[in-house]
Amino acid sequence: MIEFKCPVCGQMTSIHEESVSLGAEVLCRECGAILLIDKVEPLVLTELDLTDD
Ligand SMILES: [Zn+2]
């Protein structure tokens, strides 16, 4: 498991290594936000903005 800090809720959470790939979507287990993997090394995640109108 890889630990990361959720940019939305600020909590530490973790994901499986297999889930880590550039552009992949990850669900924060703490707040339920959908995060997009921006960088893999080091791991950088951004909140996926679903409001696109
Ligand atoms: Zn979160």
C-alpha cells in the first residue's frame, strides 16, 4: 500500500500500488472524493473536477 495525503480532506489514506498509474482515478477512503493521479514519482493527486459546464 502507498500512503498519501488527500488534497480534499487532508487525511492520510492509502491505495494499492497496482492502482497507481498516471491519469488513474482513485477514491479517497476518508471523504469519498475522486482524485486523479497527476504524478506517480513522487505521488501527486488532484481532485477530479466533475463540474464541467
Ligand atoms: Zn479525502
